[in-house]
Amino acid sequence: MADVVVSTVRAREVPSRGGVYKSIYITLPHDMAVDSMFPFKVGDQIIIRIEGNRLVLEALPIRREGP
């Protein structure tokens, strides 16, 4: 996987019951998302936080119930 990837922050309008709001999103290049080193899969829930001028993404810990 490439060490550095340039991406773009984008905005789009999303309809909702109360009107329309702007949603901000970041796209990742396909080559990065399908690389075996990429830690997330489609449908995974992630934790996103801001640390200084960095955006940190982590997998949401999976809770397992049972003995």
C-alpha cells in the first residue's frame, strides 16, 4: 500500500425530513481500500476522533455476548 495518498474533502446536500443538510465526506482511492493492509471492510463501524491536526480512525471494538 502506498505510504501517502492524496484525497479530497467534499460536501453534498442530503435530504432529510426537516429539509436539507450538508454532509461532509472524504473519499479514499480504490487501490487503498482493496489493499490487504487496509484495516476496514464495508459495513464496519469505526471511531473517528480529532487529535491536534490529525483525523484518527479506529475499528469499533466488537462486543460479544455469551459465556
